[in-house]
Amino acid sequence: MFKKVLIANRGEIAVRIIRACREIGIPTVAVYSQADAEALHVSLATEAYCIGPYQSSKSYLNIPAIISTALMCGADAIHPGYGFLSENADFADICSKHGIKFIGPTADSIRLMGDKSNARKTMIENDVPVTPGTGIVNNIDDIKEFVKKVGYPIIIKASAGGGGKGMRIVRKDDELESMFTICKQEALNNFSNDDVYCEKYIENPHHIEVQILGDKYGNVVHLGERDCSIQRRHQKLIEETPSVAITPKTREKMCTAAIRAAKAIKYEGAGTLEFLLDNDGNWYFMEMNTRIQVEHCVSEMISNVDILKEQIYVAAGEKLSFTQNDIILRGHAIECRINAENPEKNFIPCPGKIDAYVPPGGFGVRVDSHVYQGYSIPPFYDSMIAKVICWGRDRHEARRRMYRALKEFVITGVETTLPFHQDIIEDEVFMSGKFDTSFIEEYNKRKNK
Ligand code: MV4
């Protein structure tokens, strides 16, 4: 096992990683920016070092500072969490060059899946359904050829993009040229790579993703799917498992396809395959996330698998401690992401000092958070301050428990999305389960916002 793990992250996920290391018995090293001296991950870790000023580019993304801290204090592994350096293949390579284990998949896996056009190709080769689409397109004529086959609407995507960045929907011929030019320019500006490809655009899809875990010995298991359709501007707000939008047959096929793809690329560690589900029940691979995700907790709640600990064990070279047959997915889990934002003012971030903080508890309730009473939320990072995860024997119980937990939760001093979540959890459309990625937009229309 590792002698010491450095956590190259902050917030709730840094706390989550430290907790997993503690249970295994591994000392931890926190790194932090000057804005995070009072952060919880700093006080929970065995050791902590300031690595730079508040800007992420000078702290949590500062590779020389992170690597030299690891070398200086004898950390033999780095956990990148999510965001920041978690899907940076060059960082994974730099870690291994310094004899430090990057807790995650190989740099090659990250690179392969980071190139969305190559990821599509890999899926096609392994009989995983993808949306009708193209390889890299170099000119308008290539795209027109594709449109002749599938018709409008289509979507142009940056091959180096992902997570909603660098994409353009095209609905008619006279938009094509400008959208192609804009998308290529955006891709170049954001990812230093102007490769783009096209797909048939699926209107109002469901976003369903499959959690997988793999080890060095070719074993891969899935922990079922998550429905992440409740989102706005590519920011997920509520996730749940199982999805009420898919049939048991689709679930089986999707999860089997996810395992097949992960085995084909010799995937090691925790990963997620994202799929789009259309309103006729067809489903297509969208992209793969080669990291732990914010919403991993709902899968933990129904599977009883500690994904963080498994991630660390397999990174240390151990075999997965269970097979697919050992996994029983039990009940239903829902997660609400609580942000320090003002829902009344178009969700603008609301940093500041937390006066009162009383998290909910009781049977089936989990709160993952890095904040505490008296903590000042810095304005420089993500506005998520807590995740409330509730388990129930069925969706109804999980949802009622979530409503109860959200009502118990006291956070004062800053505006939060708690009231917004309470309304959605009790919303009739949400309750019915008949929602897709257009839910929040439609919800706001219904509420005249
Ligand atoms: C799509 C799509 C429809 N058709 N691709 C958004 C995030 C990025 N991973 C890809 N995304 C989409 N790709 C095709 N061919 C619709 C989206 C999309 C979306 C996907 C999942 C969750 C929310 C979304 C919101 C807008 C667009």
C-alpha cells in the first residue's frame, strides 16, 4: 500500500479522499492555496502545505509546486480528485516520471478518452452504440455530405472538448458556415486544438451514465447507472440511481457495453461512461470521464461499495475485492448539490461567511461537505458547498427523505440553493419521473422565471 497520499484538490472531494485514506491507514498530505488556509481538508490531513496564491493556475493547477511538495514530504501517490489536474494526461505522465503513482487510469487511457473523436472510434470498434456522426471534418462540404444522410439538426463538437464546452448546434444550411468557423475558433482558443467532428443532434435527451471500476488484471465491474438529467448550463443539480427512464433490458445492455468498452481499453480505476437516451429509448455513448465524479455517492449508497477506497486499492496494484456477482444494487439514492448561490438572482455565486451550519442526519442521510460554522467561502472556486445524499427502499422513500433532510439543513450567512432544491424535490414533474435534460428550463417557464 502507499506510504503517503498527496491530495491535489480542495473542497468536499479532498475531504472525501482524506477520509478514505484514513480508513485504509494511509497518512495524507493536503496542498492548499493562500485562500484556503482555513479549509477543512487542510486541518483533516496529516500534513498540509501552501503551494501558491488564490488563483487555481498558481496553486491547484501548479504542477511543479505539487510534484515538489510530494517529493519533499515523501508522498508516493497523488489523488487528483475531480476537475483541476484529474484528466490531465501530461500530469499523470509527470507523476510516473517522478516515481509517484497517479491515482487514476493510465495516461494513455486519459489521452484516448480525452480525444472525443478517438473515444467515439473506440466505442464503434467495440460495438457500443454512438450517435450517427463523422470523424474529424475539415470543411463545410464534409459536413454537408453528413447532413444529406441524417438531416438537421446536427451538432459540431470540439474533439478536445467535453462537458458541454466547445459545441454548436446547427439547425439549417445558412447557419452551417458560421457555426463551423465559430466552433473551430473556440476549440483552438480553449483547447489549443481546432479539430471538430459532427453528430446528429438528439433533442432533449436524458443523461444517463454508468459507473465502472477496473483493476490492473483486466477485471471490470459496473455499479449501475445514474440519471443526471436535472442540470442547467451543463451543471448537474440533482443525480439519482437507478434511472426511472430506462427499462431493465436497456440497463443490462448499457452496463454490459460500458464494461466491454472499459475492458477493451484496459481501463484501471474508477470511470464513467456517459450516454444520451432519446425519447424513443435509443441510447448512444457520449463521452467517458476518466476520474472520480461529484455524483459517485449515489452509486455508493445503493451498492455499498466505497468507490474511493477501491480506487486507491486498485491504484496500489490490488485486485478488485469483489466480482459483478457480489454486487447487489439495493434501493434508490438521490443527491442534491447545494451551492452558495442566489436562486433569486439567476444563481449568481454568493461567497461569504457561514454564520450557522446545522447539517441534517438520521437514517439514510449522508452529507459530504467541507464547510463549517464560521467558515468563509472564498469567491475564487466552485460554489458547491455540500452534497446531500439520501437513500430509500424505493424512489418515493428516497425523495421524501431528501425533502425532510433539505428542510432540516440550516445554512445562514450566505444564500444557498436549498430552497430551490426543496421546490424541485416536491415538483410534480420531478415526482412523476418523466423528465429529461430540458427539465430545469421547462420548470422555470412553469414558474414564470
Ligand atoms: C449531445 C446532445 C445531443 N445530441 N450530442 C452536452 C455535454 C456534452 N458532454 C455533450 N452534450 C450534449 N451532446 C448529441 N449528438 C446534447 C448534449 C447536451 C446535454 C447532454 C447531457 C446533459 C445535458 C445536456 C444539455 C445540453 C446539451
